[in-house]
Amino acid sequence: MNKSDSERVRTVVEAIGYRWTDNEQEANLLGILACSVRQKSIDKVYSRIHKWNSWKNQRNLITFVSGCILPTDREKFLKQFDLIFEMRELPQFADMLSQYGVLNPASYIHDKLQFVESDKEETDKPGFDHLHLSVREKTGNGLKPLIHRPEEKIKDFWHVKPTYHSTYEAFIPIQNGCDKFCTYCAVPYTRGREVSRPSGEILDELKELVNIGYKSVTLLGQNVNSYGMDKNGTEMTFPALLRKIGEYGKISGKDFWIYFTSPHPRDMTDEVIEVISQYKCLAKQIHLPLQSGDDKVLTKMNRNHSTADYRRIIHLIRKTVPEATIFTDIIVGFAGETDEQFENTRSAMQELRFNMAYIAKYSPRPGAASSRWNDDVPAAVKSARLHSLTRELTRHTLDYNMKLTGKRLKVLVTGKDRKEGYLSALTEGKIVLRFKSDDEILIGKFAEVMIESATEFALGAKFIGKIITEKV
Ligand code: SAM
Ligand code: SF4
């Protein structure tokens, strides 16, 4: 989600007149899109801003933070960053900067978005320092930040055209926020309530991407399969949206894979699975977070489904879309999780045979309901549980991957591999592989390969040929 948000931030920042640099040391505007899901990522934000603030007496530097921020961190960030805003306020970023004394070159250039560097040109403009200082003076002291809180308008944010980071893979946000309030989770407090993006906009963005050759597009949301439910029947449902996309794939004759993440087991209807099985462009890979394999823990997490409900969905996927790979998320060491409850998660993993599991140690999030409960599973036990589940996972992935050897598969070539003379690629089920080739023209294209070897998390393959299936 942050990767996708950053593509819109980049568009706005460049439209203001800044030019991108890969060198943090020379930037005049530095920002972070924070993630509050676990404490570790927030700790990184604190260490970064500490470093950036130490550079401030050497050069003109403005810092900002946005993304998912919990109220307690917001209070602290206010003292450390110059600007703090919600993602939905992004379209007002230029105003925020101009209040900070940064002139907006785009306003001189009018419609023509020709970008100029912010440092020399901007700081050399007469009045820059004066404005900069006067704004600081108005705030009372040099450290106090300016806060700009326009109306909450996520729609304006979605209207910002992203500066895509790739030429073949893209993310389309279809929804923002979450109404589920799982007891461990920061999202409802950082991103607010669920808002679905109009389906017309989603389809337009998708068609535009596919038309210019994008091959892998992921529909994004915290609860993608509750899409439309906030609109009281005035918007289509998630399976209807998938069906529309599937029909477009069929009629257009274009070759692409559509993914979505994350769906919630509670809203995973049979219809969603049925639709995936019916259309070639709907990729046969499903990410369905389990979180725990113990019913008592699931209730305490407020997941509102049982392990039996989850198992039923997985069985239906295996029956209806047998070729689909299944990914999941698991939290180990949730408040009060006993050895026996953890064992239930381990046996669920053994039974359900996931292709990938993002396993996280429970991290209490201030403000979320579980933060009031004792975080009583010792760190060493959390680590041991994580390793135990990883071992369980790799047993299945190795077994699954080994069965792919000797098969011919269609893959999407994603870039140069770390191994010299090799390219890396992804199967439709998102299993990583590499094959010998230095033909960089293949990057971003579909190819056919023969699987020759397998490890727990990757495949080795031989290149067969480029795939051209699209109508011309
Ligand atoms: N909406 C998705 C769902 O309902 O499963 C998940 C979105 S959540 C932002 C991404 C993942 O982060 C979760 O599936 C969970 O495994 C993990 N996560 C969330 N809160 C956590 C916490 N407090 N400690 C550890 N992991 C957490
Ligand atoms: Fe967080 Fe639960 Fe919402 Fe997922 S469904 S974003 S875990 S509150």
C-alpha cells in the first residue's frame, strides 16, 4: 500500500517542481510514508528523522511524514517533522509547502509540468529565506511544525495520477481504510473507515495500464472483498468488479494477470472463487490471511470467523481453482497465546499447505484494543514459534515446488537476477524463479520456461521462448 501511495506522492512532489534524487544526502525535501502495523517500522522512522534533523544546520531541508500513523506517534512526529499530513491530504501538499515558504515553480510554469530542481533555483529565488523564516517566526519557534488539515478527501487523492515505479507491474488502490477492528491492528486508527473507490475509475485506470502494456496489476485495499459494501447498493460488489475485469480481459484480447490483496476470510464468498476460475486474466494466486489456527485466539482477535470457516474456503479454492497458489499471514505470540493454541496454528499450517506465509511476531499497537492486554508471550518464545512455522512452511513449499520440475510454465520476467547472466521471473502463482539469459528485452514480458530445479522459495528454469498471445 505504501509503495502504491508513494507513486502518487512522487507525482505531486514532481509537479511542485522537485526533482527526484536517489541520494538522501543532497535532497532538500525528505519524507517518509510510515507503516504502523508493527513497532519495528516505526522505530526506523524515529532513527531516520533524528539523522535528518541533524543535517538541518548544513542545508535547507524540509521533512514530512505521512502514511499510516497512530495518534501517539503523531504527537511525537509533530515535534520532529516539519510537515505531517494524511495521505488523503496529498493534493494540498503544494499549499503546505508554500506556507512553509517554498515557492512553487509549477505555478510559474502554468500547465507545463517541466520540473526544476528545488535546491539551487528555489533557495536562490529572492525572498525564499525571508519567507522561510517568516513562517518559522509565525509558529513561535523554529522547531514547531505547521499542520495543514484540509477536509478528508480520499477521492482527490485517487485522482492524482501515479508515477509508476515499473513499466510492467502496477498497483491500483480500490479502497481505503477498514471497518473490521481486529483487536491487534492499527489500520482502522491510521487509515480510518472503509471507503470504496468508484468502480469506473478503477476500470479506467486498469484499461489504461493494460493498453500501454502492463502485465501484472494488483488491486489494493485492506479488505478488498468488502469492496462496495460501504455504498449501500449504489456500487458493484467485489466479485462483480472482478467479473467486469475478466470480461474486459476476454474482449480486449490483452494478456495480463490481475491480483488482489488482502481479502478477509469473512467476506470471501463462493462467488469470488467461482469468478476467479472463470477468467484467464484473474491470476490463480490467492492471499488469504489466517492469523491463527486456534478458534479462541481468532475470537480474541475479533476476526469473526472460525478455523472451520477458513478451512472450507481453502477446500473450495482447491476444488474450484486447483492450480491456485495460496498465501497467508500469521501472527505468533498474540497476547495470551498458549503453547496449545500455537500448536493449533502449526497443525493448521501442516494441513493447509500454504505456498507462502508472512509470519509476524505480535507487536502491541498503541490504541488498538489488544494494547490493553498483557503482551505476555516472551520474545524468545515468539521467535521460536516463528521459526517453527517457517520450518512447517518450507516443508510444503519444497514439496510443491519439486512437483513443478519438468513442467513448462508461462512466467513474467521481472528483471536481472543477482546471479550474473540470469534473469528473474515470477510464475502466475508468484513463485520466484531464474533462468539463464542476458536478453534484457525480455524484462516485463511473458515467457515460457521449463522448470529444472526447485528449492523452498525459488525455482530454476530453462528459457523456451517469448510468449506472444495478444491480438494485434
Ligand atoms: N486486512 C488484512 C487482514 O484482514 O488480514 C491484513 C492487513 S494487515 C495491515 C497486514 C498484516 O500485518 C496482517 O495480516 C497481520 O498478520 C499483520 N499484523 C497486523 N497487526 C499486527 C500486529 N499488531 N502485530 C503483528 N503483526 C500484525
Ligand atoms: Fe487490520 Fe483486521 Fe482491518 Fe485487516 S481486517 S486491516 S487486520 S483491522
